[in-house]
Amino acid sequence: MAQFVVQLRFDVTQTERRMEVRPAHREYLATLKAEGRLVAAGPFTDQTGALLVYDVADEAELRDILAKDPYTPAGVYELATLAEWQPLFPFS
């Protein structure tokens, strides 16, 4: 397994649409968390984006997860960062 950090940058012109889709997005994330594929996630306090940490087999699996996230077809964000992460002090 590998951990990846994803930073989303929200499209401020799509805030209303993002709010409409957010319940489905959060339900999807809760499923991933229950499956052990999502380590941590949350928006920045200024609501300009979010940070998510995934525990997946590889980048291909992560990209599949992102493609299935309700936010993706809604077009409410852009991918600012997607990087494999080597935690020095992992989440406990």
C-alpha cells in the first residue's frame, strides 16, 4: 500500500454547485474511510480547497477513486497536488 496526498482547489465560481453535491461527496468519503482507503480529509478553513490523504495500492487506484468522487463530474474543483507521501510520523 502507498499513501497519497491530494490537494483540491475549489472553483469559486461553482460554490453553489459544490454545496449541492457536497452531501454525496461526503458520503462517498465516509465509505472510503470505512474501507480503510481514506486516512484523513477536510476542507481548509477559508473554504478555498481541501486536503485528503489516501492509503491505496497505487496511483491508478487513487485516480479511479477520484474519478468516482461526486465532485469530479460536477466540475467543482481542480487538482492542485497529487503526490505519493512518505510519512515520517504517520497517523495513529
